[in-house]
Amino acid sequence: MNKKNYQKDFFIYGVACFALFFVPLILGNDPFYINKSSTYICLGLLAVSLSLSWGYTGILNLGNAVFFGLGSYCMAMSLKLKTDAVHTGSGGLPDFMVWNNVKTLPWFWEPFHSLTFGVFAGIFVPVLLALALGFSILRGRIAGVYVAIITLAVLLVVYLLIMDQQRYTGGFNGITDLVTLKVGILEFDAYHPATYYLITIVMTIVLFITLLITKSRAGLIFQAIRDDENRVRFLGYDVGNYKTAAMCLSAAIAGIAGMLYTIVMEFASPTFLAVPLSLSIVIWCAVGGRQSLLGSFLGAIVITAGQGFLSESETFLHTWTLVMGFVFVLSVLFLPKGLAGFFEKYFKK
Amino acid sequence: MENKKKLLSLESIIVDFDGFKAVNDFDLNIFDGELRCLIGPNGAGKTTVLDIICGKTKSSSGKVIFNNESITNLEEHLISRKGIGRKFQIPSVFKELTVQENLYVALNSDLGFFKNVFKFFNKSDREKIEEIASFVGLKDELKKTAQFLSHGQTQWLEIALVVLKQPKLILMDEPTAGMTSYETNQTAELFNKIKKTQTLIVVEHDMGFVKEISDIISVMHQGKLLSEGNASFIENDPKVKEAYLGKKGITNA
Amino acid sequence: MDFFISQFISGLSMTSILLMISLGLAIIYGTTGVINMAHGEFVMIGAYTSWFLQTTFGMGLLVSIIPIFLITALMGFLIERIVIRHLYNRLLDTILATWGIGVLLQQFIRLTVGSELKYLKIPSFMAESMTLFGQEVSIYRVFIFVFAILTFFVAWFIIFKTSFGIRLRAVTQNKDIASCFGINSGVVYSSTFAFGTGIAAVAGAFIAPLKSISPDMGTNYIIDAFMVVVLGGVESLIGTAASSLIIGETSSFLASFSNDTLAKALVLLMIIIILRIKPQGLFTKRTRS
Amino acid sequence: MSNKKKTKLSVKRRSFLTNTVKAGVFSAAAVSGFPYVWFKQGNAYAAKNEIKVGVLFSLTGGLAIIEESLHKATIMAIEEINAAGGINGMKLRAVEADPASDPATFAAKARTLVIKDKCVTVFGSYTSASRKAVLPVFEKQNNLYFYPTLYEGRECSKNVIYTGAVPNQQQDDFIPYLVKTYGKRWSLIGSNYIYPKEENNYCKILLKKLGCEVLMEEYVPLGHSEFSSVVNKFKNDKPNVIFSTVVGDSVVALHKQYRAAGLNPEKMPMASLTTSENEVAAMGGDAAAGHLTSAPYFMVHQSAENEKFVSSYKKRWGSDKVTHFVSEPAYFGVYLFKQALEKIGKGDITPNTIREAVKGQEMIAPQGKIKIDPATLHTYLWPKIGICKSNGQFDIIQKTDQWRKPIPYAAYPNQTCTEKGLVTS
């Protein structure tokens, strides 16, 4: 809030992001690790989006993955329409539509021929959903666990619809066999450092904008709402609007993360907006420190990397979920403010 | 007193909680610039009346007129924008923000999201904040996180939040509850300062404090207005005596 | 007409299952405010306990009710003592802790029993079907329905007619005051948690024969249970029963007109809309502050 | 497909070079990222006398209920081969990973196995969704994937060896038999994803030829366990045959609730392509009795190879365990891989050479003599029709007289999978 405090945070965030740019050199551009770290950064960004709505504004959104998933589907739709895959029907009709005996490309797929549109949709479709949610739920004085449950329900509805409408969405298989993203002369292959840098740059920009917002008066008002909603109301603020705004911002971030994720995963799947992922995001933020953007970001990376490592190591092949389970429980018990809180306590000051 | 302008009037307000009438056909008139105390035994409906005025609770029937316009059952933030501030019984401040940040949130006239999204702390804000902080005696605590303030300090911080908005009318719910006598005196002083510029309605139990600050006292009983007048009049009103005080004197109630 | 009746009956059957799985959750949440994401796993543990008792001791379903309840109640008690009780001052965090517990329970079963599906058989005398309102109805489903009603009333009796229930409600109303009157809220909480766990487990044991038993079966129930509780309004048992009925029948009829996938989505939409109109659920009272 | 992919790759390499020149910003990155194009080449695969193969089956999550048995079968085959002295004196080294039933994780693990651990081949996955998720990895890295599951066909990848059945193999005998024995009024019930829909597409074609009537075609969510509405529809429609492509634990719930509702398998059997000994064990013989399944393999099949397979499986993993028509292909897949390597002998061991070697490979599997079709990389199999008995085992009531050619595009006469990839006429 005061100047010093500002500069400290911006400095720390700056260092963190700066460091990320050197990862490829450290990894010697090994395509495998490049790809892995790219995916981690996408998920980290996803955690940042929840940190904004939950950690700062106190909206426990158990359905945050829905924004992520929609973003990734938008990107996937654009990339799908560019495939020269053999299965595609007349006029580049996606393979799964051919399989489901769809004859012509449905109207809502048409605009995705343009990548630009795809990218915009990847941000604005989630935001629109967030707006709808905000106006129907948050402005309607629904709070606490009810928000949690309703957002979860919304997530399920979207998930079920995607599963059910597989003639248009690819259903359980998702949208697979995509082309690699090409922008001008640049080709963003999932294993290529170029992709890593793209993701890191986007991440840095988004992270800093978000940080700026949280440091602005609006950001303080978000936190005020988290601490005491009523007091904010009696100071004349329209809490509903602010909550909606927070949700839209976090939706946009999640959407962006989703689009990047599609690029590195090379497909979009309904599991990107299924309950398990959505709950994991909450865990990431809790472990990393929900009230710190960077904390949540790191939380996501620590947890996902940990899971990845354990589930491949021969010793933990069968017990890795036990380990993770313990980590969750213990961190909730002993690190109420997550790793970030821990570090603040013992290392800063 | 009658020559004064009527600032707020409640007309036959009824609040019905599934059958239980917490406030029952209640009328109240507040005049510009006065400090009105609202007293009464527990469950008389004092807090509920404040809730009605500031919109926290919606009335089942009746009217609330403020500044000659009806604010009946408006949304809280709209009522607040019309110039009514509310201080709660349990002090409600932003625990995880510093005193300074608390005040910075309150110190704001354009309340829309987009007006605030990229707005940062500047010099003039700082001056205003230090001014109000010294007004409520928190000048040395600006950097402290609110949750570490003493009880009295928390109360004062909330009062500061309310006063910062320069409302025409301030509703105070038991501002001295749980305060040490020293803190109570401080608060009394504070009130007499605020009184100069604002109209107040104060719900209080501490009669000493009430006498200290109030002009007129309204007594509530079972959701109705029982009696109204200055301290001495109330003290001698038999109705009040038997409804509320029993045989004992009001002073040691 | 026949079709209507049969749909209605299967709706009732779904209702009874929903009621059984959500009852425990409603009690726990209504009393302690703990959002128990491990509830589904409690149901699962119940199913496995029943399977264990059946395969190793050859105990029939009805005989094993009591042991199942006791074993799992003990488990619930311990979980409350070891983990949950440290979180009463930050209830939303219970979501995370209990989710972790759920993960642990699942993997525990995988490692001890194995992840393949297990077989739990319907008691032979209930395996057949009977005629009800001119409809062939599974005796076992009827039995579950009756049993669900029974459990409901037992729970109702315990909460509203026993001294434990009085203490429980006292704590629910106002923890501090209650403890002033010498009620040990700690004990009340942990026993409530144990009670809820027990009910969930028994539900699992009774539903399993109709369905399949697998370590992750719980995840299919937890959401439904939450929807029921939230829709009914968290403080009221009647609400839980009523919303089970609403959800059960609606999904039954929607499923008959469309398919189960769409039905599920539509029911969720319905719930969202209802909560929009009545944010505190269908059966809650308006009170001070 | 392959040729398409190859051209794609080469195009990419060229575009790389041009990019590196043009894109100043990323030149450093692009150049340093360049080696990855090459590391596929060379014989890094058979390092220090051991051959790394990946094993990619879910040990946690919803799919574990079935994939665990596939994991067991694969591991057992590898152990057997090593116990018997390995291949050309080299041991197989199984690199295991747990994709936790999640497509994204499948893709991630596939990358670990193929790129990081440099496995020459990966055995894995049950659902089409997870296969689709790992496909880009194997095609980009031009690695090889052994897929043991029966699936919906319509795929012609040169990087996958399909040892499971495709619709024509399971249905060509099955459907006519059912029509002949039970009747022409059919109801189709399946889980809500691509596999059941494809099987039903093909089924409907056959039914049309035989002049049958489809009363109902419905799909339930994966993991669905409340079938009372579905059962009611059966009661009302009274079909002669219920053609079920419901998968996973839903199968169990469906059968139990069908049984509990007092429906009669003799009049209205459920004919399934997905109900194996594995599911039957979970639903109990009484619920499964009288229902039919068509598959290339049943546990009761009489053959020396099968007796060996079953007995050693029980010996290795426990006497209560069952083998089924997905674990069997998972098992003989590893032996096909072995034969391929033996054929290569001293030659260069890469996914490419293995693919070429595996083409046309024949062996006596537990189900009978099978062969890899050089054109499609699918497998010639021996479909059988089994009717379930109350002891949880099947009675094989009909066998094919000769092995069935796999036709991945059976439902689409204008498309054929050839060695050159998919040809559309």
C-alpha cells in the first residue's frame, strides 16, 4: 500500500518472471522439459486467476476450470479448422463431425476460421459467462458455500453439455489432431522454445497487469469485500458489481491460460473443465497462498510438478496419491496462508 | 426545536420475522443536527430500527423518508450514497488491511469499479487520511493491520470510516460496548466533536454516556416507541420505569 | 398412465437413494458448518466395509448394518478429532482438508483391496421383483425406499427428541451460549460428525448392491448430495427430504423424455435458478441479522 | 496418414530453417531448439543391453478399475520374456507411469516415456479419449504405440499397432446370430461417447440389411449408475434384443438393475461388446447369466496357450483374478513386439524398423492364431460369441470358422485404410 511495500512486491515479481526466461537455457532447450515447463506455467496462470477471485475478493469459485476449458476449446476450434488431417470431410469439416454424420459446419464454428476471432473468443466467451454468473449470483446476494456449490453446478452443466453435444464438441474425446499455431513466420510447436517464450511473455504481462490491479484502489476494495462485505456496502460501493468485475477478470485470465494450454497439449479435452481439475486449482492456491498471486502461481507449479514426479518414480508409482493427500491436509492445517504466508512470516520483514 | 428541518422520519414501520414482529408500527422523527439516543431493554428492536434505516433489513410495511424522499427498502449502497452512515455493534473493519488502507477504501467519492481500477494512493489522499486519523486518535497506528488494534481503537477506526464519507446522518450501534471507562470518555469527546457537523442516532445502554452526549432520548419497548424526551423527563416517566427499569434508578441500569 | 406410474416409482427410488446419501451431509453441514468433500468417500467406505463383512464373515446386509455404522462412525470421530476440529474458525478451508482426506481414503482402499470393481450381492430374498400399482418393481428398491424413510425418522428423532439432539441444536444455534450452559461443544461436534459419517456409510452399504463398488464411486455421489442439501436449505431435515423428492422425481421424468445426460444438466440448471430466487434454499426461515 | 505427417515434418524443418533466418527475435531459441528434430534418429533405443518400453495404464482414477488388469497383463508378459532370456540377449525394461485416468496426464506421460525416457515403444491406454490424447505425441515423435483395446475403428495411424477388435470383427457374426435367435426389435443403449456411437452406426447398418427395427437409441453419461428410467423404457418397448455398449462400472449397475427389475434375459437379452469377465465378476453371476457378449477371447477358451496364460496370470496376480478380451491383447501385444525385434535381429532398433517388422507378423495367441494386417496395422482376430453363466464364466456358443480381417472403416465403404494411409474414393 505504501510505496516501499509496492516496490518490494514489483521487484520480487519482476525477478521471478525474469528468471523464467532463462529456464530454456538452463534446460539446454531439451524439448521434453521445455514442453513440461510450458504446461506448468499455463497451470500457474490458471491458479493466478483463482487467486484473484478467491484470495483477493473472497469468491470461492469451485468452477473456475470452466473458464479455462472454454478458453482452450476456443483455441482448439480455431486450430482444428486449419488441419489438413485426412479425416476431415468436405471443406475441412472436423473429423469428429464426419464421424457423427454432421454434414455442414455449424454456424458457431464458422467464425473460428479466423485465428484472431478464436483468440478473442478465448477471452470473451469466459468473460461473458462470468458476467452472466456475476449478475445472476453475486449481485443476488448469494455468498459463501452457496457460491461454491453453484459455480460447481455451472461447471457440471457446461461439462455435461459438451459431453452430450459431441457432434459439435467432440464429446469425451475432445478436439484432437490440431495444427501447430502459426503467427506470421513464427511457428509455435509444443516442444519448441518459441512456444515457451510466447507463454512466458503472455504470463508476465498478465501477471503484472493483475498485480497492478490488486495494488490499485479497486484491488483494495476487492480485499475489503473479502474481509467485510457489509461494511463495504455501507460505504456506498456496489459490492455486486465489484465481485462481478473480479470474476470477469479471473475468467479472462483463466481463458488465456486455457488457450496457451491447448497449444502445449496439442488437444482440448472436456477434462479441462471437469471437477477434478477445478478442485485442484483450489488446492494449488491453498498450498501456494491464495492471497498472493505469485504464491498461487508457485503453488500450482510445486503441486503439479510434484505429482508428475511422484507418479513417474518407481517408488511412489502406487502411493503418490497418498503423499499428495497428506500434503493437502497438512498444508491446510499448518499453512493457513500457504507457502507465501510462510515465507512472509520467516524471510521478509 | 420544531423550527428545525426534519431530516429523517419513520412512518409506522413493521418488521415481521416469520410471525415475530421485531418492530411493530414504529414512528420516529429525527431533526437536522440533533443527536438522538435510542434506548430500551434487549430485544426492544433498537438495532432492527437502525437496520431498517440503512437498508440492512427490509421492512414488511411502513415508510422511511430521508431528506423528503423515500428510501424505503432501497439497497444498502444506494442508501449510503444518499448520506446515511452506519456503525455496527460488533466493530466491522477490514481486518487484513492496514488502518491506512481501511481509510483509503472509505475515502472515495467515485465508487464505480472502472473509476478505481487503475487508481493509486497519492499525496492528497495521504493528507486527508492523516487528518481523519488524528481526529479519531489513530495517527500513530496508520501502518498497523486492523486485526491487531485494541477493541477501542477498532471502534474508532470504524467511526472514522463512517465519518470520512461525510454523511448527513450517522447511525451508531452501541459505540461504547466493551470499552474501558477511559476509552468511553475518549469516545464521548469524539461524539461531541462529530455532533457539531453531523446528525446522529445512537443506540446505547450506558446511561452515563447517553446523558453525556444526547439531547433527546427515545425509549423503545417491544418494537414500539414507549417514550421520548430529555434525560430527566425519561428518568421520571413511570411508563419507562415499570417497562424497563423496575424499581431501580435508570442511572445504574 | 402405466408409464407415468413407473416413472414416478423410479423417481421415488432415486429420491430414497438421494435422501440416504445426503442425510449425513445435511446433519454434518447443518450442525458444524463443515463442508465435507470426503462424504462421497464415507459412502464408499461403507460399501467396502459391507463387502468386507460379507466376503470374510459371510454377514448378510441387514446383520451388518450395526457393525458398519459403528466402524465408520469411529472413523468419522477420529477424523473430526485429528483434522476437522482445528478448522472450525475457517470453515471454507474444510473443503480442502476433507478433499485431501477423500483422496487418502480412496488410495487406501486401492492399496488394500485393489482398484478393480467389487461384487456385493442383493440379499437373495429381495433379489426378485414384486407388483406394485400394476408395475413390476424391484423388491430391493422398495426396501431401500422404506429404509431411507426409516433412517430419516431415526435421525429426526435423535435430533429433536433426545437430550443429545437438544444439546446438538443448542450448539448449532449459538456455540458460545451453549458452552456457557456447560455443553461441551467439542464432544457434540465430534459425535455429530461420527453420526453423519455412520449414516453415509450405511447408505453406501445399501446402495452398493444396486450399483458397482469401486474406490472412486464416491465422487459420483458427493455432488448430488451437495445439491440436495443446498437446495433444501442447510438447517432443515425436512428441506433435505423435500429436495431429494424434487430432484429425484424431476430427473426421473426428464430422463424419460430426453436422456440421462441432458436430464442431469437440466436438473442442475433448475437448482441454480431456484437458488437464485431463494438464495438460502427452499426451507429456511427469515431471522434477525 | 503417415505420409501426410512425414511431409508435414519435413515442411516444418524447412520452415524452421527459414524461420531461424527471418525471426530475429527467436533466432537463438530456434537454433538451440533445432537439435530436437534429430534426436529421433540414431540407435539410442537399445542402450547398454536393455530395451526400454513404456507401460502407460491408469493405476488411479476411474479407469483404474479396468486398466489395472491391462497393466498387470503387460508387466507379466515382459517378465516372462525376460525370464526366458530376453530378446537377442537384451532384456526388456518396463518404464511405468500412472496417467491417473486423465487424458491430459496421458499426453504428459506419453511425452515422458517417448522423449525423456526414450522408450522405443509404449504399451497403453483403454479409452479412445486417452489414445486420441497421446496420438499427437507418437505421430510427431514418430514413435510406436501398442493399443490393446477393442475400439470404434476409423483410425489409420502408422504409429499405432491395434491388437483389439474393430466393429466388423465383433459384429459381423454377432448381429445376424442375435436376429436369428431372438428377433428383429432392437434397443440400443450405450455410454455417451464416440465408441458406442460408432459401434451403433455400424450395428444399424447391419440391422437395416436384416430388416430390423430400432426402438430406442440412448446414451448415458460415463460413470452413470442410475438406470431405472432406462429399464422402464425397456419394459415399455419390450425389445427382442438390447444391444449394450455401456462401459466401465455403469455396465455393472445396468445389469444389476435390469435383474432387480425382474426382466428376463431369455426373452430380452442384453447383447454386449464390452461386458467381459472383469465386469461380470463385479456384477455377480446371477445378474450376468443369460446375457451375451461377442469378443475374440474368453477366459474359458480351450487352447494350450490360453491355459498357460490364465494359470500364470492367476499365479502371478492372485487366484481370484480373471483374464478378459482386453487383457489378452495387452498380453500378446508384448510377444508381437518380441517377434518383431527378433526379426530385426542385429539390425537397427527404432520405432520405424519395429513397425516394418511387425507388419504381417503371425503368432499363436491365447485366442488362436493372429496376424497383423500390413495395410492397417490392425489385427486378424477370432471373434466368438459367449453367453454368460451364473458362475461368472461364459459358454462359447459360436466361433468363426476362419480369422476375421480387421476393417477399420467398415461403416464407410468409400474409405479404406492402406499402407499409404487413408484412401477416400
